[in-house]
Amino acid sequence: MKKYVTRRVFMGLLTIFVVFTINFIIIRLAPGDPISTIMGKDNDDPILRTALEEKYGFDKPMITQYAIYLKNALTGDLGISIIYNKEVMAMITERIVPTLLLVLTAAILAVIIGTLMGMYAAKNEGSKIDVIFSGAAYIFNSMPAFWLGLILIIIFSSVLGLLPSYGMINTRDAHTGFDYILDVIVHMVLPVGTLVLVEIPIYFRIAKSSILQVTNEDFIVTLRATGMSERKIFNKYILRNAILPTITIFGISLAYLITGVALIETVFAWPGTGSLMLTAINQRDYPTLMGIYLIMSISVAVVMVLVDIVYATFDPRIRF
């Protein structure tokens, strides 16, 4: 197990380094630059441009910029935002908590609800409830998350007036203690609900198909022939083997949510890293963009390593 974990951690670190390098090159090669954004479209003073490039280190060769940034990143220094003039690490630290709160809540709810629905549909294959669950899964799986979010805002906020449509808290009321927590939960309902609805179909299909596949295996037929109860067969043998693909999909989906929640945060004006990333892209804020991509790649690598460890725990064959 130690060798397996060591290999996975090494691959995770290598993945972070490769992603870091590719992001650095792509961002620098993309059209536009932060200096032009700072100076404005109508200002093309070469002396000012030279001074700004020297200030932010853009006058050096790309390989030199890369070496300097890599050295600083290893010490936790992600630079200063060109647009906000703040430390990038401080900005990301401030924004990462709301993003993780949104993502983790949605991911956990989606895997629980989707798996339970898949288990029930598999046990009652061909029934009306199976048809309803399957139809709903196909419908929500075909909906873009941002579009579904807008529809939920129209229904539950604009028409019914039941839920807030933007932000993380009500800035007009200075809530503290339990009232503050309740305010955050109320504001989370729509964005979390949107993510859960588009993620449930994934877990539903995986859970249902895995359970049906394991149920038809020869060793399950043999266990039934011995007279073992269906409840024990399902809980001890079918579910244990069928849950493995769900663990893998959970890791992939969680990594996707961490990196792809930007549109949802924009739709609901959620103060997370997604909105900060979109602003950095539009303004060509290289340090902020690199810092966000680095934190995202680390998060994805950590999640995948943890999922591999859990997978190996459930299935010892993976270790070899």
C-alpha cells in the first residue's frame, strides 16, 4: 500500500508541474497583455510601456520569467495582482472557501441522492419509478448548468420570491452567529441545487448499471443457490463491488466542479474563485490567473490521489 500511495503522490506532483508549465506558456502566448489593459486602448506611450514591463518583469525572456515564478511559487509567493494590486495568495485564500463550500456540498448531495436513486431503480428495473427516474436523469443531463440556474432564478426568485438569487449573504442585514449560517444556507440553495441537479444523472446511471451488472455475475447466482438472503447478498457483495465505479466518478466529478464552477458562480454572483478567474482572464491579469490555475491543479491532484487511495482500500487488486 505504501508503494502504491507513493506512486500516486509522485504522479500527482508530476501532473501539477506539467499543468503549471503548460498554463504558463499558454497564458503568455495568448493574444493581448496586461500592460495594454493598464495603459488603455488610446495610450501607446513607449516609455510608459517600457517602465511597466520592467516593473512587472515582462521585459525578461519567457524562460527567465518562468524560472522566477516557479521559484517564488515553491515558497508560496504567487505574486501581486496587476489589476487589484493585492497579493494573489491572499485573494485566492479569501475566495477559495466559498467555492469549496459550494462544490463540496453539491458533490456530496449529488453522490448520495444519485446513488440511492440508482440503487432503487436497479432493484425495481422496469417499474414506473425506474422509468420516471431514468427519464428525469436524461432530461437534467442534457441541460447546461448555467441555463438551469437561470431557470431556477426565474421560478424561485423572480416569480415565487422564495429564495435569493445572488450573493452569499444578505449585505443589508449584519447577521451573526446562527443567523449568519442560516443566511448562507438560504443563499446556497439555488446554486447548490443547480449543481446537484446536473450531477445526479451521472451517479444515477453509474450506480444503476453497475448494480445490474454485478447482480448478473456468476458468483451472485451461486450465493443465491446457497440460500443466502437477498438483503445480505446485496449489502455485502453486490453493493461493495458496484460502488467502485461510483467512487471513481465522484473523484472526476469533484475535480470537474472545482475547475468548472465559474459559470455558476457568475450566474449567482457567488464570491468564489470562478468570478475572480473570469475577471483575470478578461483583464489579462497573469499573476492572478496563474495562481488560480495552480491552486485548481493542486486541488484536482489531491482529490484524485485521495480517490485512488479509497479505491485501493475497497479493491486490493488495484494496489498491484
